[in-house]
Amino acid sequence: MGNLEHLYRQVIMDHYKSPFNKGLVADPTYFTVNLHNPSCGDDMTVQIKESNGIVTDIRHEGTGCSICCSSASVMSITLKNKTKQQALDIIHDYYHMLTNEPYDQTILNGDALAYHGVAQFPARIKCATLAWKATEQALLANKEE
Ligand code: ZN
């Protein structure tokens, strides 16, 4: 394992142990989506709040493997305070990174790039994308008042 791989593994473990934006809120202005990944047993709920076209908050709560839970934390800090379209663009860029398609490293933040190695493990891609898919569904379904 090279130094870079070691660094990426550390990023993932840090987010797993000390996640950002974890915990759901009882606020009806948030839009909630729950997704399940039967192949690993991951269960993830995300909540998003949009205001004037900006994703002003993202919360997550789930159980599962370290890749799934840590990526929810990374997703939340990556997409928070972006416009809906920016957030969707970043989500698609992240998917491309994980499926070995061309992607733009400059629009993913450093922590999201830590998951590029998951592309070598197809069985784990669903773990790394579960929280991102939940947020994508929430963004597409949420109609801001
Ligand atoms: Zn998993």
C-alpha cells in the first residue's frame, strides 16, 4: 500500500469515527429519503433542506460498513451550500470516478477523492454511493416551496 492509499484510508476512517452532519432532525421542511443496500446490509437515511435553490443542510443517519457510513459524512460536507444543479453535477462526477469513467477531479473535494480506490472493488461501489444516491433522489424529488 503506497503512501497515497494510506492517506485515503485514513480519510475514510476519520469520517467513520467522527462523522459530520450525522443525526436526523424532526423538521418537516427537510426532505427525507431512506435507501438500503441488501448486498452489504447498509441502511442509510438522508435529509436535505433547500432554500432559494441552495442545499443549505444535509443530515444523515445510517448503519452499515465503514465505506457507507463515512461516505455519507463526506457527501454531506461536499454538497452542503451548493446549488441543486452543482450538487447533482458533483454527485454524477463522483459516480463516474467510481465506475472508472472520466471525471473532473477539480469539482470533487479532497475527501471525496479518497473513494476512487473503491472502483477496483465493484461489490463495494453500492456502499460508497448509497448516501449519494439517497441525496440525489431527495434533490430530484424535493419541490421547494
Ligand atoms: Zn457496505
